[in-house]
Amino acid sequence: MRRDPRRAAARYREGDVVHHVFDALRPDAALYQYTLGSRCPFDQALLDRLDLEAIRLGRTFRNFPPATVYKVSRIKNLKTYDWRFA
């Protein structure tokens, strides 16, 4: 089975877009992603590479197909974590 090179290129562009979005956002900001799929629209490998985490905030079954909202934010590491509020 051959892989489609356009699909691989689209994955790299997706990673570039997400990377530039988070470069433009404040360090504590988040991206809220609306999707009609049941899974997060970003691959776990992409999230790991960019040190991001995705949390499902909610889902509605009134919509067809069912809609899901994800919050994508930077993972707080030891350098950026504010221990005063721990």
C-alpha cells in the first residue's frame, strides 16, 4: 500500500500552523478547538512534539454529527509552573 505524499505534507503544515499559533499566543493562553469528530483533531505525536496537552471540555449529542470541544494548551513544566499556587 502506497502512502499519499500530499497527506504527509498536510501533517507537516498542520504542525507548522499549530506551532505558529502558540508562538503568537501568551504563555498561559489556550486554543479552543471545535470538531465534529470523536477524537482530538491533533495527533498525540504532534502534541508531544510541541509540549501541548488536549483536554476534552464537552460534547453534545444534539448536533449531527455529535460535536466536541477541546482545549489545547501548553504543558506546564517545572520552569514555568508557579509553585506559589500549588
